[in-house]
Amino acid sequence: MNRKSYMEYRDETNSRKMRKARTRTLIQLGGLIEKAGLLDFIELETGQDLQKDPATFEGAATLMGALLSLKESFLTEEAEAQKMLWASRGKKELTKGKIS
């Protein structure tokens, strides 16, 4: 294997690993949204295609607006204190029912 093809192979492998890691993170984030009960609140069901199903647009738009509001809350002076409160509450919920 010459140097150029080895470098291309390495770049491809790294790119594939990064895509896999990104996909895993996005799936986990979706799980958090579901676990928080947000899908029920905005009347979305698991399995619906948010990009292709026009019936899901309103729910997807509502969730997007909520997430944008959340993002804006991170820009306030109280953001650090709020993040600590959210982290504490989130840890309690995520460890609920787990065997220690």
C-alpha cells in the first residue's frame, strides 16, 4: 500500500468512525427527548418521519421552538446555576430504577 492510499484509507476510517459516533449521539439525544415525555406533549409518536410526514410538522416545529428557547436560556446570567439544577434533576431521573 503506497503512502497516499494508506492516508486515504485512514481518513476514510476516521470519517466512518466519526459518522458512527455522531449517529449514536443523535440517537441517544432522541431517547432523552422521549424519556422526558416531550413526544407525548407535542403529540409525536416514535416511528413517525419528521421530514416526510406533513402531519408531524407542527409537533416538530413546536419541539424546535422549545429547544431554541432552551438554548437562549443558556445565554442568561443565571445559566450556570440553572444548568446545575437541571443536571441534578436529570441525574435523579436517569438513575431512577437502575441497580447500583
